[in-house]
Amino acid sequence: MKKQIIKVAVVLMSASVLFSSCIGSFSLFNKYEKWQTNMTGNKYVNGIVGLILQPIVGGVCLVVDALVLNTIEFWSGNNPIGTASTQYVKGSDGHEYAIRTLKNGYKITSDTGDVTLLSHNKKNDSWYISQNGEKKELIRFNEDGTIQANLGNGQSITVSNDEAGMRQVQDAMNTTYFYALN
């Protein structure tokens, strides 16, 4: 009886370490799951093949994600299997835009061929915009929780990191564009 209690305690302690709140994105398993559910046009065939592959391939993906990739993601902040995706959006100006997710930001390409880069600088926790070879800082997250927003006319404003702060930036810029909250 005493050995069984020790075994249960060891299993629970192991589970608390493996399944803690630092879960990670499970990118490899999610890629496998997306492929498995869309491998054919027939959901029944996908289900049958999934039943065959899931115990082996799904299990391996889950273990590799939990023990290796999510650990790398936890310590480095980046998952080596992270997905670079492209979404296509029609703008209010009628143009089509391809928005590609990059390691440190986004690449926005218009249907006219114009390219805009939005990039995050981890060192100083700021976002930059690059267009036509010119790079400008958009916003900087300050250590005290405020945001320094550059207004585009050479001036900047420091505001709180909430909706009221974003309204202040909007009023200062006299525009209806919004920045995303952190």
C-alpha cells in the first residue's frame, strides 16, 4: 500500500511539472493536427486515417513539443517550428494586401507591389515601420507601463497602456487609426 501511494505521488509530481502553466504553443502537434484534418476532401477518410496515425505520430509530436520545443520556446521566446503565415486582406481603399507573419513582426505587401515592414525590437521593446528604405519608431513600451507613441510629425506623446491612452494618441494625431494594445 505504501509503495502504491509513493507511485501515485511521483506521477502527480511529474504531471505538475509537465503540465504546468508554462504550456507553450505546441506548434508541431498543431501542424500535424491541421494536416491530418485536411489531408483529403473527405472527413470520414481523414477520421479513419487519423485513428491509425494518432497514437503513433500524434503521440511523438506531443512528446517532442512538450519536452523539447516548448522548453526552447519558454527560454528563448521563440518556437523553432513556429508558423510563418500569410493572410490576404482587402483594405478599405480597395487594394488587396498580403500580410506575412515574420519572426519579429509583419511584412505587408500591397497588390501594387509596395512593401511595408512592421518590426519589433526586443532590446528596447519598441515597434518600427519601414517603408521605401526609411525606418521610423512607432511606439515604445516603457518600463513604468506607459507607452511612448511617435505622432509622425517629429513629436511624441507618453500615454497609459489602455484604451484611454490610445484615445489620447488618436486625438493628438487627429486620426481614427488605432494602435494595438500590448
